[in-house]
Amino acid sequence: MSELNTNAFWMPFTPNRTFKAAPRIVERAEGIYLFEKSGRKIIDATAGLWCSNAGHCRSEIAEAIHQQAMKLDYSSIFNFGHELGFEYAERLVQYTPDPLNHVFFGNSGSEAVESALKIALQYQRARGKGSRTMFIGREKGYHGVNFGGISVGGIAPNYQSFGQPVKANHMRHTLDIERNAFTKGLPEHGVEMAEDLQRLVAFHGADQIAAVIVEPFSGAGGVILPPKGYLKRIREICDQHDLLLIFDEVISGWGRLGSPFASEEFGVTPDMITSAKGITNATVPLGAVFVSDKIYKTVMDAAAEGMVELFHGYTYSAHPVACAAGMATLDIYDREGLLTRASGDIGKHWEEAVHSLADLDNVIDVRNYGLVAAIELRAPDNLKGKFGGKASALAWDAGVMARGIGDALCMSPPLTIEAHEIDTIVSTLRKVISGLS
């Protein structure tokens, strides 16, 4: 077989020249494992990219995709519909907290965020508060890579090349290794960081702010968990100033933390939730915004009869094949109890296993909740901010896929993982981290 030609593909979020000099190619996947062409097996400790929650290549989902593609592969969703789209929406809102009982479909987490921001603006105009056009995000927050997402996101490289076309400011992040290192679960210290939102409201004026958007825990920012009481206080401040609160649950949704959504796990209900990734087990791209009754009714009632209420949407919104994949995914989640599995014994085993690495000299923090974790590494001066990437490459060579973010190794394994597979991940990483220099 001829050598793979990698020239035409401009890869995302990848140093292309470095990768193409020594490509890492996955040929197939099964369960929690990835396989190279040589047959070498790698444990996927990141569930793809925080998304293959039920494990890879589930036959039930593949069959549902096949059957739907043979029946109705596509139909326009503008002024038309298909029954599956409505059935899927009705089923999805059985998993969301009341009053989030409406769904707007897109094709990715980035599109879900963009849609949520537009819905927030439409809501403010519909109730006569059109001056509210600013958004408040958070440092180290990730909300996709469309212009709205990079504006409200707080990861500097994502917007430094493109600016911030949407008006936004950012609260401080909540990572506090000095006070919270090696915390199991939510950190004890830091609830006062929520008061930074009060500062921004006072600076800009509540009458200028449409919504606050945060991840319940920061994923791509390095698995940063909210201090106890932090999200509740953010909700209180939003209510005090009549601000919408959007939870970006593209990563935290669909069982990652031990509940269907982090909003339920942490007992804080936002006005909108963005979702993607695990919603279809990553088999077919699909994103969704779950919207409260109040927002939906306000936007509907403000438009004249027969007029479009929201001038927004995508060619592939509620794509029938994606909806079929999503339905089959929900069947698996329900049948196997995956949406709450991380809150049980497997989550406890994960916690104890990852924290067993705390004795290593190169480890300065371990953060975890449910089935997500980060191992913060002591980086040498010449590799600060890049040490996680070095560790990730070595972990791949050793048979574990873990994501390097800054100086951390971040993991979010499939919810189907078993205790002995966790032990293999941790024993492998122990060797890798011990050998770092």
C-alpha cells in the first residue's frame, strides 16, 4: 500500500508540520480502545474528545443510522418537518431540568453556543430591553470557535488572532492550586470568586448585559471544577440583576459527572443549556440548546402571527440521521444506566486511582469529579505551559490517550470503563510521569 499523503488536509488545533512529520493514525475503534494499523491497542482515556461516552462503535447506533439513511436521509427543516425531529426533541427534554422544555438544534457545540447567544439577544429585544447586547464569560472557559464562542470564551489563543467581534468581558477563573490542590470532588475554597460577576455588572451596567455563560466545570481550560457554592452564587447574582444564565454543558452533559447534566448534579438551574458531543455518542454531529419556557414564550409572543420568530438556523438542524443516532444513544444510556454510573462505585474507583498519583514528585495537583480528572504536572521553566503536551505524546507511545492541556494531563474516559481498565491507565501514567524531565 502506498504511503499516506497528508498534504491536502489542513488539520484543526494541530501543529500540522510537526504532526505530518510523524503522523499518529487511528485505524479503528472498539469499546474504550483505539487501534493503529499495526494492531497496537491504545486505551482512549479521553472518550475521543470528551464525547464517546458510551464507548466506540456501538452496533445499535450504527444500525439506527443505517435504517434511517435508507428511509429518510434528509429533508429540509425550514417550513417542513419530519416526525423523528419532534419525537427526539420531546424525548430529550425528559432529561433536562424544568423549565428547560424546548430544544433548538444545530450540528456542534460551537453552533449550540452561537444559537444560545442569538436566542439571548432575541429574548432581550422581545421584552423591550434591546440595549442588553453584552455577554459575560469566564477566563479559561471554552465555548467553541465561532465568533460568538471565541468572544465569550476565555482561552486567549482562540481569539487573539481573530479579535472579539461580540461584545464580551470575562470573570476570573476559579483555578486555585495553592488552596485547593489534591481536592477530591469540588474545591472547598473559592466561592468568593463569584463576586467578580458583581464587579463586571457594576462596571458595565446590568442594562447592557444580555447573559452570563459558563461551563459548570471548565473542560478545555484544564478540568477546573467550581468551588462549593460558586455556581449557586452566580445564579443568585444573575437573578438579582435580571441576567440570563447559560450553562455550556457540551462536555459536562450526558453523564460525565454522574447526572444527566451538571445543572442537576450541582442543583443549579440555568436559563439555557448548550449540548453536543455525548448527545449522539459522537457518531453523527449534532448540537442542541435547551431553552426555558420563559424565553421561548417571550420570543414567540413578541412576533406577529405568521412571522418567523427567530431568524436563525442551519441546513442540517435536526438532521434525521443525527436524530436517529441520538435516539439510539439515549436507549443505550437508559438501558445501561450510564448517565448516573459515574456517581457510583466506578466513580469512586476512578477518584482513588487518579489520586494515587499524588505521591509523584512531578505531580502538583490532582482534580476530579465523576469520570473526569486532571493531573497537573511540575513543568520545568523551559516547558511551562507545554509540559502536558509532552506528557500526552509519551502516554500515547505507552498505550494511553490522555489530553495535554497546558501543564496538565486531562482525562474523561468512556462511561463504560471498568475498574481494571482504570488501573491500567493509572499504572501506565505513573511510569510516564515518573520518567518526565
